[in-house]
Amino acid sequence: MELRANNVSKLRDGYFDVLILGGGINGAVSAASLAAKGVKVALVDRGDFAGSTSSNSSNLAWGGIKYLENHEYFLVDKLCRSRNHLMRSYPSTVKEIRFLTTIQKGFRFPPFIVYLGTILYWIIGRFATRAPKYLSPAGLSKRDGVIDTALAAGGFEYSDCYLYDNDARFVFNFIRSSLNYGCIAANYVESMCSERRGGLWHTQLQDKLSGEIFEVRSRVLINACGPYVDTHNQLAGQDTEHRHLFSKGIHLIVDRISETHRILTFFASDGRLFFVIPMGPKTCIGTTDTQESSPEVEVTAADRQFVLDNVNAILKLERPLTPEDVIAERCGVRPLALKGREGVADWVKLSRKHAIDINSDDQHLSIFGGKLTDCLNVGDEVSDIVAKLGVAVPFPAKRWYGEPSNSVKEEFMHQAMLMGLDDMTNASSSEPLTQRLWRRYGRSALEMLEMIREDPSSAELLIENAEYLRCEIEHAARREMITKLEDFLRRRSKISLVVRRDDIINAPGLKEACEILFGDEADAKLQEYIAATA
């Protein structure tokens, strides 16, 4: 926790070119872009980084095929270009995956018409993925026997992309990148209010751990609070062109129910897309689409039953899934950007496109909507806007995203091969250690090789089936601002998504992991986690 303490100290009564409120995907890419380009930036989040919407997605980085039905061709074109850019920039993380889609009899469009939509999608996507393929019910069964084709009219297979690890990890790596470039970021620091005085923003912050209140001054204030953008704009006295509507989505995670590495796609009983997504040794199922008036949401019994009823209806399982089969749940809202203050929107047709409202006189930005696919565009747009507001951007052409160069990767792979790293991979792991460490840590993976050479026990798993080594936990303790045990188990890793709570708590290595992460506070942090997840 030393990193956080040092950053809170640097925040206290400090002055910055830009202060960013919110450490979800929009805030994270804004910080990474601005810091890399030489702007003096600070970022705070009242909870943990990626603690809300950005850690409750479907883990998809897709081009928005569903928007074709609403004829939003320009949006699909933009998202496809963004998806392709992400694939090129993060080849180890953003990967192509096949979607196997079943169209039931009586659906609003015949299967072949929907298939033609995938052809158009492939063309708009500039042929960056494998071509779609039309399938009969028998063809669907041949590709995955778990699909119940009794009521199927046909289907097809097409490609899109997904995040191999998890969304929260992807977001945090932008935070980590911003720190490398000098950004001062801290989690569990809340903005209480912001006021424009004397040409500067004066923002009152509270350290949620100590209770201390202090002030930060900045030339520009960026509201990237995700679903809480409207709430903070009220505190800052900002009137905006856009506002948010909220759609709740949940996912259930169960033991793996399909052996093929494809995303099974259906249309749920409410008409929206429904996914069965591979997650290593587990399967993620969802999602719901329920309009909410507040971003504060939770999984209800009705939500849970909706997902279970749909998956039981569309798959041939040895036995129906029940609530007892659920290992973990994800729940969050999609903040949907709506233009204007009056009238009623057709919220079901609202897309996830982002909007940035600018108050040039106050040097204030509000970021509405958005999704992981479009994140690099958001980072570039924010840097351009900040420059137009008069803040010096010393290195405007600096590339601020992407994996390290091939020469760095080749060096890591060569060193790993010489020490036989893949031979140390635990039998429970879903991939070789070389692939996993490179994808998660990039250049920093070389440091882990050194740690393992010095102490081979660093390559041991501390929590069974968790796919996290002792050296990774030591790295997280130093560089990933782990403030609560949940930060590590749920967001820096996906351990609590794939391992049952009781198995985590009873894991022999959990106490040691806590000691590595928290030192003398280990017992208190463990009890805090147990109480919070009871």
C-alpha cells in the first residue's frame, strides 16, 4: 500500500494541469494519453479502479453488430475500426473469437437474412476477421453438441473479439501506464465538490481510508465518473447537453458447459442478444437488459432466474443449471448517453457510443457513455480537447497505448525458454506461463523471470485454480495499488470470478497472499473481505 500512500501525499494540496475524476475505462485512457504526452495529470476514484461498469462487462471488444438492426452504419463502421485497432495494438489481449449463433423458429427475421447481416458486418469490418459461414441446424450441432437445435431454424458462425483476461485488468493496465508516465493516481479518494475560482478548479477530496479532507487545484477538470457523471456535474454546477440513462446487465459464472472455444449466441426470451462465453475453465452467461433509475443495482432473484431459464432452454445440458451452480455473479449498469433534457427516449435502441460535453469557459469535460471497444479514441479525443483548452501538450504525437515492441517480447520469450518456464505451468492452468505473464505484464514480465530464477518458489500457485503465482502477488503488492483484498481478487485478477468464495477463504495460501499484499494489516484485510462478501 506504499504506492497509494505516496500518491495521496503528492495529491494533498497539489496543483495539476488536469484532474480526472473516475478510474473506469474513460478516466483510465484519458490519464494514460495525457500523461504520456507530458501533461501534469492526477486521477482519483472514490472506490477502486474499474470498480463499477468497467468490471462488469461481457469482456467483449466487438464492433457493434447489433446496431445494424437500427441502421447505425456509421457507428458500426467506427466501432469496427476501433476493434481492429485494438486487435493490432494488443494482440495478446484482444483476440478474435468465433460466435456460433442459433436462430429459433419464429424469430423476427429468417436465419439467412440475419446471416446476410454478418456478411455486411464482415465487409464493414474490412475483412479483418475470418469470414462468416451459414449453418443448418445439423451444422450447428456438429460444431457444438451442447446446442439444443430442436426449435432451431438455422444459424451461422462469424467472428468478433474478446478480452482474454478480464475487463478490469485491461482498464488497470492503462492506469499503470499513466503512473509510469508520471500521473498521480489514487483509489479510494472521493471528490466531495468542485468549484471554479480565479481561473482554476478547486476540488475538495477525501481519503476514504483515513477520512482526511484536502484540496487539489487544476486548470482543467474531467468528469469521467461513469454512471455518476450527472451526479458530480450537479456538485460542480455544470449544465450539459447529454445525460445518462441506465440499463442493468448481469452475468452468471458457472463451471464450463461447452468444450469448444466459441461464444454461443442466441436471442433471449426478451429479444436481446444472449451469450454463453468461455472463461478459461468456467463459462460466463448473460446478459439482462433492465432499465434502472439509479446506477446502484444488484442481482435479483428474478435476474438470476431469467438467465438460468434462458440457458436451460437453449442448451442440452446433463441437468438444468440451478442457483447452486453459480460460482460468481457480475452486475452493473450500462450508462447510455442521451442528448437533451426533455422527452422520453427509446432506451432499448440507445447505443453505447460516447459523447464528450465541453464547457470551454470553465475548462470542464464530461464523458458520457462509451465502451471498451472505443477506448483508444476517447483517450486521443481528450488529449486533443485539453490542448484546445490552452494546456500545453509537449509530446502530442507520443503513442500512449499498445503492447511493447516485438524485440522486448522476443527477449522475454527467449529468457523464458532458456529457464524452462512453461515446464513450471501448473496442471490447473488454462495456458502456458509464458503467454499468461506476457499478456498481463508486458515488459514487467522480465522482472518476474528474475524473481523466479532467484527463488523457484516464486512460480508456485498460492490459491488452487487461481492462475496467479507468488511472484505475481509480490508484483501486485508493489505496483498495483492493492488497497483491499477484493481489489486483487476481483479486479487485478479474476480469482473471485472463477473460484467459489468459500474455496478462496479456505485456501491454504490465502493468508500468505494477504501477508505479501498487506504486511502487518494482513489479518484485518482478510476479515474485512470475509465480512464484505458474507
